[in-house]
Amino acid sequence: MSRGILQLAEKLRTEADAYRYLEDLRWNGRPICPHCGSVRKHYFLRPANGRNRKTRTGSRSERRVWKCGDCRKQFSVLTGTIFHRTKVPLRVWILVIFDACTAKNGISAREVERKYGVCPRTAWHMMHRLREAMRQEHLPRPDSAVDLLRGTVVADETYFGGKPENRHGHDPHKNRRGVPDDKIQILSLISRETGEVRSRVIPNVRRETLRQAIAEQVEMERTHLMTDQLGSYKAISRHFREHSAVDHSSREYVRGDVTTNPAETYFAQLKRSIDGTHHHVSREHLHRYLAEFDFRYSTCKEPDAERMNRIISRVTGRRLMYSQPVRA
Ligand SMILES: [Zn+2]
């Protein structure tokens, strides 16, 4: 275990400690009512015995409960977050988030299961909820210009699950374009200025598909786009302030300032991580894994505590709508 997680575990000796930790992060001393948004005077409801209170199931909980001074409803720091109604101790949640933010390749459900003694189904649900929280706020929000990338942006695509050139020429899964049908295509956009990455699954690399996918994330007329020689990029280059391409077919990877190397580095790490940590990611869940990697990659220069705060500040309203996992 890293020193960071030991220090954190030290801070979170009880469930009440974990609530206080999250209250500090989310509210910074001023509780916000999740029901009506009020930040006026709220009342802390101290348990009768000073420590814990009985729950509906008859067990005792150290949950810290507040009452809104305006709407009079009760809430805790978990109300309306991905943690709402969770049966997993908040302490465990916070430690798992720390792991997910700081471990270079992320953390798999299997590791969560082993390290924290939760059942497989619960571990799986926890990881998916976290990925949902890591998903960038702006994905996808085509109506807003606020969050778009601009400046110098590298665009590149890859195949998830193996490069097509590693396959035999007579592979029956190859289609006319030489792309195996069972491969998933991913487009990544990387800001050269901030290092922020936004990736998504795309159905193909045709001109209109790429144009739409990029337009959702990039303010095109204020962007210098850097790509390889793929014809689709050339076909949409007039939408951008400038377009430069390196010619990979003639082994050109850098020409002056122009390069797609950041994307190569990103893809290499993504594939290593998925192979090494998760072994298999289904097509259905790949967008969540991408969100997780984008998050870690985009914030890799930030201190651990700061990345963790980013995640936790995103937990509001990110509750996934599948049924509540049952704890082992
Ligand atoms: Zn209220």
C-alpha cells in the first residue's frame, strides 16, 4: 500500500469520520440541502446516544444526518450522489476512489473484492458507479460551447482489442476496408496545451462520423488539428483554423511541431492497462472504461488529493439507475 492510502485510512477510523471527510470535501463547512438547494441554517441531528442511530433494518449506523432549515427535509452528504443508499461502508468507498485515482492502471473489480472484502457483484457495481462519476461533465453536450477543446488538438483513432495488421490477410472478420468487424474503433482528442483527453467509441472512421464526433468536443474554427494522413481528416480540414498531418506511411511521426505522438502514448497506456488490469472489457461498458482512463490521463500531473476531490465533487447526480447491489 502507498503512503497516501495509509494516511487516508488513518483519518477514516470510523464511518462518522468518513462522513465528516466527505462533508468537508463537498460542502467546505456550509452544508447544501440537496432537496431545495438552500445553504441557510441547517441543523445537525445528533443521535440520541451521541454516536449512532438505529436503521430500518435494525442495525446501527453512524450516518451523519442534517435537517434543512428551509424545506425541513432530512439529508446527509450522500443524498443524491452515487453513494446514495449504498450498503457499502463509506470508508470503503473513499479508499476505493483513492485507489482508482492514484493507481497508474486503475483498479479492477477483482482487486476491490479482494482488498476490501466485498462480494463480486458489489465490487463490479462500485467500479461502474465510479467510472460514471469520472465521465467528463461535457460528454456529450453538443449544445454548449463552454467546455469545448480549442488551440492545438491531436485527433487519432485506434482499434480496441488488437491492431488489424496483426491479423492474417485471409481473416474472415475483415471487411472491405481491412477493418475486422469484431473490433471496436475509438477516437481520441487530446489538447496539446492542457493534456486533456476525450475519447469515445465511434462506429467507423468515415468523414461525416469523424466530423460529428469532433464537432461535439472541439471548437473547430479556433483549432489547429493534428492527425495522420487518413483521408477523412483531409476531407473535413476546411472546418478547422488549420490542419496538419504527419505521414505515418513514410515513417514520419514528428515534423517540426506537428505530431500525433500524444495519441500514440495514450493508446499504448490504455491498452496496457486494459490487458493488465481488466483482461476483458465488453463493448457495452467500454465507454465507461474510456472515461476512467481519460480522467486519469487528463489529471496525471495533479496531486493525488486534488484528483480525488475532482471525483468526489462530481458524485452529485451521477447515480446509475440499476438495482442496488446486495452486500455479501
Ligand atoms: Zn431544503
